[in-house]
Amino acid sequence: MKIVKTFKKLCLPAQIYLAISLISLTMIYLQNCNDSHMYRVGTMVVQSPCHNLAFFAMKLLYVLLWTWILNKLCANNLTGVSWLLVLLPYIAMFLMIGLLILTLQV
């Protein structure tokens, strides 16, 4: 239950980032659990020179580091910056989709 308490101590942007990242990491892991030397993400497949667990260990460290950074930003009264960092990829994706739709209109 210490994990739940630690999760609840995080600020909301850090909680959302951690939850989304762990869900996506779990889904990618489920895609890769059958073959340890073929790395798959969606339809993309590549031969891996090392075991897939090395990729997942690095991704988990990356997620934990960003969660810590987001929480530190919130602790320093920079919650807006923290929200921006969490939402920026989604905002950029929607902007690019919108630009693509405008560009491809006939």
C-alpha cells in the first residue's frame, strides 16, 4: 500500500503522466512478451541486439524520472509548466492533424 500512498502524494499532472505511461508501457510489454529479441510497437518490428527487458528497464527509469521532474515542478509552484509538459504532445498531435486536414482539403 506504500505505492498507493506515494502515488496519491504526487501532483495531478505527475499522476496523469505516470498512469498514461504505465498503461502504454504495459501494452507494449504485452506485445513483446513472446519473442525476447524482436521489439514490436504496433505494426513496427525490429530485430533487437539485446533482450527486450533492457528496453523496458530504461523506459521505466525514463517514466520515473519524468514523474519526479513533474512533481518537483509542482512543488516549486510551477504547476502550469508541469501541465504544459504533460499536455504538449497531445496538443501538438491535434495541431498537426488539424494542419494535415487543412492541407489535404480539395
